[in-house]
Amino acid sequence: QEAANAMRQSAAARNQQGIGQASAAQDALEQARRLLEQNQASRLDTDAGSAAADAQAALDRQRQIEQAVNDLPQDDQGRAEAVPGIIEDKETLVQELNNLERSLSRMAEGAQDNPDAERQLRQAASTIRDQSIADRVEFGGAIVGQGNPEQAGQFEAEITEMMEELNEQVQAASETISRLDKAELAAALATATKKTPLNKRVSRRVLEA
């Protein structure tokens, strides 16, 4: 009888150990999944922040171009000396806009789990394409070279207005993604707190970081 009891206890212990191991494995898989999701969200947040900075920088460059066009000298020699610098700035801006459009489209593909963020990113990318902003910037160089300051200034003002709208869209998308990233972090902290008690002040500092 004692031998039978010992065997049953041993079998029960092994069974309990197997259950514990399976549970630990499941917990590890779940933790790995959460970490992957958090890393993806953090990377998207970082990329969106970079896109917001790029959009602002592009807008600043266009404003400088517009100002330079409005400040073009009236004499032919002065204009001839100033125009090449404006054209060079325009070429740089075209490249920046094309890079920004590609970045926004790529981020939209990676934000499919967040409909609001995906929609805003696609909207911003579409603004660049549908309004042909890069083409307008390039064409503006030809208008500047024609020597019609009033027409050139008006054309540049229209481009600036388009880019202000674009910048607002990119900034809004970045803010949406940042909020989503913090919300996912808060959920992860709440889940972790259920398993391992965390100091509330520490959790709050992490969220505010």
C-alpha cells in the first residue's frame, strides 16, 4: 500500500510539474508576443516622429524659397545671380517630398492594426501625390526663371499653403501614433502588474517618459 501511494504521489508530482512547465511556456510565448507588438509600435512611433520632423523641415524650406522669390532683385544681373540658389533649394525640396511620401506610405502599411493612424498616414501621402506638390515645386523653378515676379510669388504662396496642410496632416498622424504607443504601453504595464506587483510611481514615470 505504501509503495502504491508513493507511486501515485510521484505520478501526481510529475503531472503537476508538466502542467507548470506548459504554463510557463505559454507565459513565455505570450510575453514574447507582447514584446514584439510593443517593439513594432515603438518603431512606428519613432518613424512617425521622424516624418513629422521631415514635414516641418520641408515646410520651412518652402517658406524660405517663397521669401527668396519675393525678395528677388529687380535688375537682370541680380536676378541672374539669385535664381540658381533658389533652383538648388527647389531640387532639394523635391527630393525631400519624394522621400517623405515613400516613408508615409511605408508606415501606413505597418499601421494596419491601427485604422486611425493608417488613415491619417495614407491621407498625408495622398496629399503629396494627388496635389503633385513635388512637381509644382519643380515647375516653380521655371516660373522664377521667366522673370515674372508677381506670378512666381503667387505660385510659391500656393505651394506653401499646400505644404502647410501636409504638415498639419503629418503632425496629426504622429500625435495619433504616439497616443496609441502610450496606450499599448499602459496595457502592457497593467498586465505585468497583475502578475508582478509594480510600484505605481514607477509605472507612472514610464508612461510619462
